[in-house]
Amino acid sequence: DSGVTQTPKHLITATGQRVTLRCSPRSGDLSVYWYQQSLDQGLQFLIQYYNGEERAKGNILERFSAQQFPDLHSELNLSSLELGDSALYFCASSAGLAGGPGYEQYFGPGTRLTVT
Amino acid sequence: EDQVTQSPEALRLQEGESSSLNCSYTVSGLRGLFWYRQDPGKGPEFLFTLYSAGEEKEKERLKATLTKKESFLHITAPKPEDSATYLCAGGLFSGGYNKLIFGAGTRLAVHP
């Protein structure tokens, strides 16, 4: 158990809908990262937050957005869903922002999103 | 372009048959080479971080090593429970944040 929690575990929804995925980082970790993993692609970095502020964006679509709250939990919002958005969505957290111990990212169990 | 390449894509071993997985990287200003294990449908599990060439780390039947261009994950006398996808990632500090660039992974199957 990494200490990172994600809810829900599974989500089935229809095209055009909007969903929210939730992540709680490990105790004491300030950085939260979101990744997408589909069958034909590896782990794709989406976005990072550090202590409530957005710090970096990766391959995140404009239909997707995220935020990190004062209690450090984070939510990933996916809207106007398409069939191609079906994937595993992982949240990871780390203590540090850069370099040295605390740089390791610990992953949650993921949310499996199925868009029908 | 920063890139991490893993080989082979898939590896089938008999129980007890030792082997190595390769991770080659071209990451400017590498700040750590990370190994993860991922079971189907689950989140990647952190295994090791290597920071400098020549460094080695061990955990049970796994040993990770790092050179200036690649990292190896050696599996000694594997057991069926070692079957998983092994991911490596290069870490770099870019634009004010620590970024991981993941390889596509090596799917390891260990048969009794």
C-alpha cells in the first residue's frame, strides 16, 4: 500500500458526460501528479500540483482540468467524454519538488474509466 | 529529445532462470533513474531510485544498476510471483518541477 488513495475504483459513463476523479496523497506529500494509461500507450503525464498550485502540464486535453485543495487532496475533472478517454487514471504523490530524497513518486491504485 | 527505451518488450522465463531487463535513456540532466513494478490493473509500485553511475541497489531477487547511458534490472532465480510489467523512468528537473519520463515497460512472465 503506497498510502495514496483514489476514488472511485471504477467508473462507467456515457460519451459527452463529465466525471470527477479524486486523489488523496500520502501524508505529508505536497506534490500531486495525474497520469493516464491506456492499452496502447504507456504512462502519460497529465498535470502536476504542488501545495495547491499548478506547476506543470503534460499531455492534458483542454476538456480535462484539475485542482488541488487546501487539505492537499486533488481532483481531476474530465468533461465531454469520448470513447478514447477510456483508460486507467493514476494519481501519484511525492514529498519534494525537485532532487534528492522525496523525489520518488508513489502511485495510487488508479481509477478505471470506461466511456460507452 | 528526452527519451527512455526499455528492452525487451516482453520476456518469458522459467522459474529460477536469471535474466536482465534493460533501460536506456537519453535524458539531459538526469536526476535519478527510477524502477517501478506494475501488476495488471494496478498502480506502479516504487522499487528503486539510482542517482549516479556505478550505483547498485538490491531488493530480494532484484538488483538495479546504473551506467551513464543505461540501467539494468537483474532478476536472480525468479519466481512466478515476480511476473509483472517493470517500468523505468528518467527523472529530470524542468521548468520548476520534477518530471518523470517513463519507458513503455517490459512484461515479464515467469513460469513454474
